[in-house]
Amino acid sequence: MRGLLQRVRGARVEVAGEVVGAIDQGLLVLVAVEPEDSREQADKLLHKLLNYRVFSDEQGKMNLSLKDVGGGLLLVSQFTLAADTRNGMRPSFSTAAPPALGAELFDYLLQQAKSQHADVASGQFGADMQVHLVNDGPVTFMLQI
């Protein structure tokens, strides 16, 4: 399971012109599910997202987590992060989970996040989404579980 974590001042996801998820300060995470992933990987990714220290403390050092700052968490499914780009000029998606598994694990991750954190929003699995964000820093990390 992969998560592209971006510290944001604000972010929102639109589907067909309608906002389906939005947060103020926090983390926008693009999530890719791979065929061998399970709920265990989703749990590990969520633990890392909630506790990864990417927010600045009073001295300007990245010592605070999402939990510490009480920020929002916006989860967006993005199977293209699982693409194999090593060969040729077109990505291969054979390394991405089948849609049914992707939907199941993304939904599980979302439900677990909502049960553990107050401010959680999401995009819409499988939809054509427009993602708007103000990357803060910019601070971006690829987490692979």
C-alpha cells in the first residue's frame, strides 16, 4: 500500500463540479492499493499518517503529527501511484490491485480513519476527481507499507 502524503493549508476534491470532501490545514493523502495488500497494511498506513511528524513545532522543526495539530485528513484513492513505470513510454497498471480489492481496502482505511480521528474526508473511489490543494512547504512524502 502506498500513500503520497502532502502537508496542506487546505484541500478539496470535486466530482462532476460538486465538492465531495474538503479539509483546512492537514494532510492530503493519495492512496494506492497493490494486489498483496491487506487490512494489516491499511492499519499500518493509517497509524503512520496520524503519527508521522511533518508539522512544525515552535522552533520550526518537524516534530508534530496530525494528531498533535488536530488537522484534517483527506484520503483520495489513486491507483496510478501503483503503476510500473520502469519500462517503455506507457505505464503498466498490472501492479495495482483489482478494483474490488482496491475499493474494499480504501473503504476500510477510510472507516478506520473516521473511527480514530475527528476530521476525515475523502474523494470518491473510481470517480473522475479534480483535486485542489495548497501544498504547505511544500512538504510531500511517499510512504510505502
